[in-house]
Amino acid sequence: MIQPADRLSSVSEYYFSRKLKEVAQLNAQGKDIISLAIGSPDMPPSEQTIEKLCEVAHDPSAHGYQPTMGTPELRQAMAGFYKRWYDVDLDAAKEILPLIGSKEGILHVTLAFVNPGDEVLVPNPGYPTYTSLSKILGAKVVNYNLKPENGWQPDFDELEEIVSRRTVEGRSSVKLMWTNYPNMPTGAPARLETYERLVRFAQDHQLVVVNDNPYSFILNEHPLSLLQVEGAKDCCIEFNSMSKSHNMPGWRVGLCATNAEFISWILKVQSNIESGTFRGIQLAAAEAYQNSDEWHRTYNIETYARRRRLAEQIMQALGCEFDKGQVGMFLWGRIPSIYNNVEELTERVLHEARVFITPGFIFGSNGERYIRISLCAKEEKIEQALERIKHII
């Protein structure tokens, strides 16, 4: 009998991959499910972005393999983006590596820094891919808690205790720490104080902190970067993505920013796995980084603010508690005590109201009594979902 690799026993099919099959079956039965589950922006990129893609696609010489490290135009645009919005100086030739999205970055960074058996700090609740890819690659996942009483920020006393228990003769088995601010799923905003403590923590324990930062523009007037902290580039890595901030989830364009040596290690992995992105996508992405302040305000602030007000009404209709200070493209809320578990609520909403919302348990045990509502749907759809939910409640 042919058997799969042992590593598959450590993970299951991604929740949304599995659940969307069920939603598709319900739609095939005529149920007309409204999805408020996935963070896939439904708005288009800027017009100049699309025009540049079409222009390059018509160039007969543009369809060959591209440099794994990305075109100079794209890297320069990424460096300019960091300078413009975060006031962070990056060497476009040495300190930036384009990625086919953050999932690819998680894979490549783990392969570059973590040996099988090494330990990785992963937030609870947190993005499930931090856990699943770590397990697939043979790393040991050590969860650290994010809790509402601490504003969903790391508890550094807990972190010190975790690492000290794993340190022998000055060497820790913990090699990597994943963070994600502004936070998904909780919507906790980035704090400069948290970033400063993360850098000190990385320096003190000789580990690498990786901050996944795709949400800094959504409902947020003052975007922050971990790399703004002095010394951060020496021990930290930051991912950023065009999926959320530039309405380009299907384009698969992200970046990794850190010091030149770390980039060279990650590039060793990347160059053995993929062969670069289509030149048209790279040059169009470089164009998108020039989007005006007005474009960002219209799409990332004003549109999501209108949708957020409707999502808050859904939370209130469901009897959920939520923090109005959340940022990002989701709304995170605690379910009422009348429900035994979160799926009791989300399954009822799916099958009776025909609205798909995300149960928080998929992000870890600290999310077991929470739901997440996506703002990635037209206002009329969110309004329709609200009316359906009001009807069943």
C-alpha cells in the first residue's frame, strides 16, 4: 500500500478549503449563501495598475523567466513604499525580497532559520498557517497567549518564562517568533511600545521575530512597521502584502524586508523553489505602490468604515461583545454565554440565515468563544446578511 508522508498526519485540510466545499454545495442547492468569512478584498486595484499590466502583457519580450529576487523596478518601488509610509530606509538591492504572498514567506523563512526539532513561538489566537507550516517542516510549535485583558498584545512576562525554560547554557531551542500587528483575527492595532519590546526580546534571546504586517492600512490612519524600531533590522523580519492594502489578493505580491544577510539566506531557499513572477505583474505592482493618498483613503479607510458600521450591527444582532477600537478588515466578537460553543452559533447562522461567518476556534483555543466577520463584501450584501440574521434571531 502506498502511504502519504508522515508529515501529513500533523496537519489537516485548511478550514476554509474544507468549508467552502460545503458552501458551494449549499449554493448549488439554491441557498444563496452570503459569505462574510474570508478576507479577500472585492474591490479592484487602481486603474493605472491594471493599465500597466495590460501594457506589459502586450510586449512580446516580457514573457520570459524573471529574476528570482524580483525586478529592480519592483524592489525600488517597495523601498519607496516603506520610506513613504513608514519612514523606514531599505536598500532595494539587498534588504528586500519580493514574495508570492506571505504564505510563501512563512515557508521560506522557516526553512532558512529553523531546523527540524527547533521550536517556534506562535500566537494563540493566530493565523493558522504559522502553525501548519511549522509542523509540516518538523518544527515544534510553542503557543504564547494573546488575551483581551492585555489588548491582545503579547504578555512579555509569559514569553520570558517560556524561553527561559528552553534555554540551556545560554542557548535556547526557540529560533523564531511569529507576530502579526495589526492583528488578525482580533483587530488589535499595532503599538510602537509592543514593537520596541519585541526587538529587545529578540536581541536578549538571540532569536528572530517575524512580523506579518498586511493590515496596517485598513481602517488605520497611522500605519506602523516593526522596522521603525532602532536595531530591528538586525534581528527581525517583516512581511508586507499588496493583497489587502492594494486590492490585489489574487496577484500574489508580497515582500520580505530585513538585513542583507537574512535576505541572502532566504533567497537560497526561494531560488530553489520558484522562478520569479511574471514581469507584467511585477511592473504593475510597482505602479500600484504609487497610488495616491486619496486612493488609499477612499478604499482602505472610507469604504471599510461604512462596511464596519454594518458589521457592528450584525455583532449586536447576534448579542456579541466587541472592541470598537479594532482595525483591519475583520470584526472580532465574543459570543453570548447562551451558546455551548461557537459552532452552535456559526452553523445556525449558516444554515438558517444563509450567512457564512468564521468561528474563532480555527485561530486557536483563545478564539473558541469568538466569531470573525469579514468586511470584504459589498454594503448591500452585508445589509442583506444583517436582515437575514435579524430574522432568525
